[in-house]
Amino acid sequence: MSYGRYGRPALKNSVDVQLQTAFTDGNWNTVIRLADKRFKSLKDPYYEAIRIAAESQLDGTTERCTALIAIDELVKSKAVPDYDTLELLEWAAREYLYDTEYAETLGPLRARWVKANPKSKFAVKCLQSCLEYWDLVSAQQIATTLDKAFANSGDRQYMFWSITLTYLLSVSPQCSEASKKVYSLLVVKQLERAADITENSEKVEPKDRGLLQEEEISLYYRVMLSHGSKEDFISRMQSPKLGPLAQLKHGRKDLFYQALNAYESWGEWDRIYDLCRQALRLGLDGATPTFSVCDYKVWKKFALAASKSKDQETALGEVQSILKEFIALKTNTAMYKKNIALALLDTAFRQPVVPGSSGNDSGLTPRVIQIGLYLDSYFDKLSAFDDVKDFVSELSFEEVKGLMDEVLPKMLEEKSEKSSQVILKSLICKLRYLLTTCTQTLSHNPSVVDGQEQDKPYQCRLCSTLTSLPCESCLRSVVTEAAQIYQQIVDDSELLAAIPRLDKDPRIDLALVMGNSILKFSGLRPRASDVAPAPLRDVNPSLFLQAVLVLDTQLKVTPSDVALRLLLAQLYLLLGCASYAYQIWTPLDVKRTIQDSLSPLFFDRISSLSPGLFTGTRPLMEPLRSYYNNSLHSSCPLRIWDAFGSGSYSSILEMTEFDSKLRRSCTLMMSIVEERRATRAFGGKIECEIGDLALTENIDDTTTLLNKTDYGSFVNLESPQGPPIQEFLRIGPELSNERAHLSFLSEQYLDLIHHKPPKDHRPYKPSEAALKERAYTFETLSQLNNSLTSFIHRPTTPAALTSPEATYYTVISLLSAAVLTALSTTRADPYPSETMSVITSSIRTAFTGLRTRFTSSSSSSSSSSPSGVDETFHSLTDTHTLSHVRATALAMRHSAAFVQAWNDRELARDRSGKSTLHKDGLAELKALDAMAAKTITEVKGHIQKLKEALGQGGWLDKMLDWTFGAGASEDGNKEGEGEEGKGSETSEKAALTLVRKAVEDVVGGREGAEEW
């Protein structure tokens, strides 16, 4: 009988046609009558099960619970039920049978049935059903029963099913701590026994209970790593049949890397060195294909292990000796040659650097020469910059000079083709930008010279300019150089025709270099703390807009470039242009499994930037919601039974781990909270409390929520010594466990104070219902206050929040305490004036600080900006603060309204007024309400003023004036002449002019920018 998890089952063939037809048609009253009649005449309990299943489909509450009652009686009876009866009862109880209940009822019943019928063809179906409800205890028992029943049949899959489920149970919360130790020991012993069979047999036959397939050995490795000791694992890895070298001979590189990674995590560098050396020797000796072992990962770990050896010189000498032997093989495979070139480069950088050992003042050390040799061969490849970036960052200043002043210029002279020259020039620009982020290019400048304080802490060793980090003079020269090369390409039809044949359009790299340089030049920096100002508060708006213009212009030329599109989406979010940012984001078509890791790049904090995006025809979070609902609709990892059927045991473990992490994803919490906040911003109705959602039912304060955001799609031109580019672009800190929990708790608080019973709700015993409501409210408020306070005061929390967020969550925490105090203090009770005063004064202080930040941001005037931007620009780029001011004020107002409504209900129930709230508590909250109401009026006025400003004409001219400066296109040449002839401009203004002219050259001047 097959019906799937939710389909209507087919009855046994022995059931008469009349009953079959009635059951198929869903004529449940007829089914009940006929099944009862057949049961009385035939005494077959299966007909009783049919009657119960039919009754459970009726509308009455009692009837619908009939199947649950029958299941419970079967569990208590200790009898072995019929398989078809179990199928019927499971289907009948499907709407009320939660996973936890299944593990206590039908799961044990199925395990009991399999023990009685281990060789039945339905035994595997029982295992599948238990897995679908993720009842690992019953599933493990069934798999163990099957393994014992078929131990001598030669069918080995049941043994590995049993081992896999024992392992999953040993790491599952379904298992007690004491049982986890037992199951951990059991699974290790099972696999060790299988490994011993393999070791002691000359040849393992398919029917033997040893380790034969790659998936089986992978399971062995993983379990030994997880549950075995370090010493046992290392000992087992010496096996001539199951060790990593033996697996490498069979082409199983993944197992080889598992052993290498384990050794690296333990710092076993000598073992890594020996293992890599033996593996590479296998390739030289012909024991395994040369290309298989000549992997850059192997070479990298080999060289790293050699550099950490006690006898470093000898070890590195052997690395070089083996490298020479591989070079001598002269294989023509392109990837093989590249791996060897990278290995040579890596080995050169592992050599100990002895001061003065090179004897070459020009900086042409072996490391620089090796970089030059590598780039000479691979400069035109897409990965060239990423391949050498980390190596260049390690160079000393003298080596940097040797590379940039001698090696690369000479290489450029040797290239005869225009396309090769342009690609190499583009690469040099990227390297020059990289060096502005390297600390070795700067030297410390004395803070006081001749009794005068110096505002520049560094001197750039490349251009000798006094500067801060990064060197603005170098950034400016990078911009102008990149613009010249860009213009060279655009003006040359031959180069434009050659671009489709290249690995990558060099104009993209040049635009990215220009954009990144101008962003740094504008003053854009990573957020250092939660009290940092708005992202663009200390940024030169004109330069920032120029960077965006350059990148946007390039995107129109190359719309398929993902990195460029991602960068621009982030920049437009910073500018407050969320709708246009969404237009740029949408073509990326982020879907399926990458939703969880990539969606935060756009959607994090989106409700505070542009809640209007949620009002479209298609809900903004629909793709994320659909993904989570489809992936997590049951507690069983998606399609895990397919992995069991195919014997892919490593996939089973990975799918289980992925499912566990997905359920604890910060992105999941973000998607729920952002949508709720946007709904609340427009006064919409939230249908379901956040704690009642299926996606959050297993999340509590002890759950560690995980941030799995993937930044790999960004082109990161920064050195490892500094922050990556994404830290410059975010509105605030990335997703974190602390922020996710605080947002979850704050939503629970808002759900509590917004809750209203249905209009037709009429409790049978009003007084008893009021007491229960009171107890529930007090308990919930107490828990929320404790949890909020705990998370807010964690040492890691300040770095996880923006300043407005920190204030918002602090106020919510204090409001929960204030409301709890007010509700628990009746008129007859002594009023805790000191406690309430501390709470409300803290709320006022925190809220005043947030309001001051908002008013200072919105009152920025054009006179304070060197670019002439007015307050509209600053308001649009700091809607994050405005949103949190409004949200905090509304939370204060709704809290006061909740307390007042509570008092009114108490007064209606008790006319004597004895149970009403203390007047001083009500007065405190009314004062907070008045303060919040005044602020909301200010916010409305600010938004209205902003709408009026945006409704005025001439915005294109205004944007261009902000970007280039008024009259820049007419007076640019005159300014340049004035700088040369009269020397009247300051160096800062001259620098801005040079950058602006470079941008104008790339985008086609002010006229070209009108298409922006």
C-alpha cells in the first residue's frame, strides 16, 4: 500500500468493493457504517481501523481525535499492530500528529512491527516513515533490526544505514547526554570492526561487512574525526588499505584532503609534510596519475608544512627538489603548468627572509622575480590578480619598488599586442590600488614637529606625501591612470573588437579600481563602533556620487557583471535609493540554496531604508519565504531518503548539518523581522505572532543563530592587512546571533502589547480568564525583560548593532520592565517610585539621544558641505535613523496604550477600583506617551518636508551639481590654468579637480552623466 505522506491510502484488496468505493469517494458516514458492520461479522481489527480513520475525517472535535486515541491505546497495549492498520492510523492522524508525538507513538509502533517482521518488504517503508518525521530513535532501532536480519545475506546497505543513524542519533538533541556517549562509542566500534575486516582480508568481497566503497570509507573518516580520539585517528590513517595514501591511489582525493585538513587543525605539520611528500612521489613514480596529485592545494600545504619544520632548510630544499622533478616532466596540460607555477611562487615565499641576504638593493629578490615570472605567463587570465594579491601584500617596501618600478614596466615593454598591453596596465592599476592598503608602504610621521602638532600620522613611502590611511595622493594618481587607460580602450576600435576574446573586459577592472579609489578618497570608512555617525555623514558627497556614476556607467556597458552589480546595489542603498538598488539587484536572480547566504547583502535592514519596497504586487520576501517553507516544511532534511537509497552517506551527514544550520539561520530571522517591521511601518495588520510561526518554533534564548552571509561574489581589491570591501559598504554591522535574538525578542514584546482578542471572544468564566491572562502577561513580560537585558549586556552586542538599533533595543527592554512594574502595582499596593523613576528616566535619556541624532542629521545645511548638498541628501542617506526614531516612539506609545487599556478593563470588571493600576505608574507612562507623540509629529513634519523637496523640479541638474560642482564643466579648464599659473588653489581643491576631470573623461562629461 503506497500513498505518500499525505495522500489518501488505498485499502487492502480483501476489502469488498462497496466499502472500497465509499472510502475512495470520501463518503465517511457510509464507511463508518459498513466498516463497523464488517468488524462485527469478521472480527478483523483492520475494519475497526477503517472505521476510526473515517471518523477522524468528520467535523466534530471528538471524532477527529479518535485516531489519536486509538494510537495511544496501541502504544500502551504492547501488542504488535497490523502494518496496514498503522498506515491508516498515520494517515488519519496526519493533521494532529506532530514530530514529537510521532516519536512517542507511531515511531515506536513501527519499530515494534519491524522487530516482529524484520524481513517484510514493508520494513523499509517503516524506516522511511520514521525518517520523514525525523524520529531518529525509532529509525535507528529499525535499521539495527534490519541489519541483524540480513547480516548473512550479503546486503551491506542495512549495516551502513544502522551505522549512519547511530551516528546521527549520537549528535542529535533527541538523545540524552548519557545515551549520546553510548551511541558514540557504539558507532566508533562498529566502524573499527568494519575497518579491521578490510585490513585483515586480502581482498574485500562485496558481501563482506568491511569498508569497500568510497562513501563507506568517507563515513569512517568522518565518524573517527568526530567521535574518535586524535591518537586513534592518526593511528588508523597509517593503514596501508584505508589510509589517505591508499585512497589517493584509487583517485579518492576528497578522503586524502580530509586527512590533511584534520592534521592541519591539530597542527601536525610533520605529518602533513610526510603525507604530501609521499603523495607527490606517487605521481612521480607513476603509482597515480601525475595530474591527480599535482594539485595546488597539495603544494601549498607541502610548502607551508616545510616552512614549519624544525629543519626548515632541508625540508624546503626537498620541496624544491620535487618541484624540479615535476617541471622536468614537461606536461602540456594548462592547469598542470599553472599549479606548478603557483607552487614555485608559494615555495619562494616560504623561504626564510634573511636581512641583506639577497645583496640586491634594487629589491629584485627571488620572491619578486617569481611573481614576475608568474605574471609574465598568466597576466591575461581572469584569476591573475587574485593569484598574486596575497603574495604582493607580503613584500617588503624595497621589493614593492622592485616589482612596480622594474619588473612590471619591463614586462610591459615586451608586450607588442595592444590588448596585452592594456590588460597588463589594468593589472598594474589593481596592484597599485592594492599597495595603498598595505602598511609597508607607509612610515610613521612624528606627531609633533618643531613644536607643532601634525594632523597626518603617516608618510607615504611611494610618493613621500604626509598622509593618513590610505594615501590620498596615491589614490588620486591611481584614479587618473585608470581613467587614461579606460579612455585609451574606448577610443580604440581595435581594442574594443578584441574585448570579447579576452577572459574579462579590462574596463570592468578599471572602473572598479576607479570606483574603489574614489570611495576611499571621499572618506568612506568601515564603521568602527556602534556610536559611529550615519554612513555618509563624514563622506564627501561629491566624490561619493562620482564613484557611483563611474560604476553605474560601466554597468550599462557590461550589465552581466555580477561583482559590479553587487557593489552598485550596496552603494545605492547607502545613498537611500533603495528602489533603484532593487532594480539592480533583481537581475542577479538569487534563488534556491544561495538565498540564505546572499540575500542579506540586499535585504538586511531594508525595512529601515525603504519600507515602501514591500508594497509591490509581489511580496518582497516571497522568494525567501518560499525557500524556507519548502526546505523546512518538516523536521526531516529535504530529500534525505534519496541519499539513503543511493548509499551516499557523506551526503546524509552534510544534508543533516545543512538543515540544522538553516533552521538556525540569521537570514531566516532577518526575513521574518524585516517583513513585519515594514508591515507595521504602513499600519498594516500582522496576521500571526512571531512565536507561533513554524519557522521559529524551535528557537529560544539558548539557540545560537548563525550568520552564513557569503561575500565571495564581491571583487575584493583590499590587502589581507585591512578590512575587506564589504565592511565599507554596509549600513551597519553584519548579521549576528545577538542582533537576531534582540529583533526576535522585540517582536515578541510588540506582539504582546498589540494583541487583541477576537471581537466574538466571550469567556465562559470572565474572572478566571482574567486571572489566566494576568499570569500569562506577567510571566511573558518577565521572560522578555530578562532575555532582552541579557542579550543587550553581552560584551559582543555593542559591536553587532548600529547606534539607532542599540537605542531601540535598549528602550524595548526598559519598556518591558516599565510595563511589568505598572501592571503589577495596583492602587492598593505601595508604589515602587524609585524603581519606576530609574526605568522611565533611562528611557527618556536613551530616546533623547536617538532623537538628537535624528534632528542633527536632518538639519544639515548646504553651508556646512563643501559640495553644496542640502539637507535632502543627508536625510535620504540616513533613513535608518529616522525609521528607528519612529519605531521607538511608536513602541513607547503602544506600551502606554496597552497599560491604559489594561487599567480600563480592570475598572470595568471591578467598579470599586481596588484592582486598577496605581495612578503614579499611569502618569509615568503617559509622560512617555506625550514625549513620543511629540517626536512622531516631528518625524511626520520631516517626512512631509522631504516629500515637498523631492516633488520640486530640477533634480537632474541638482544631482549633477552635487556630483561635479556647479559650473564644473564650463570652468574646469580655467581652474586647471589657475592652478598652474597663479597657484591660487589649495592642494586639496586641485586634487578634487583632477579626480573630477578623470571621472568626466570616463562618463563623457556632464552631458554623458545626464543619462544617469
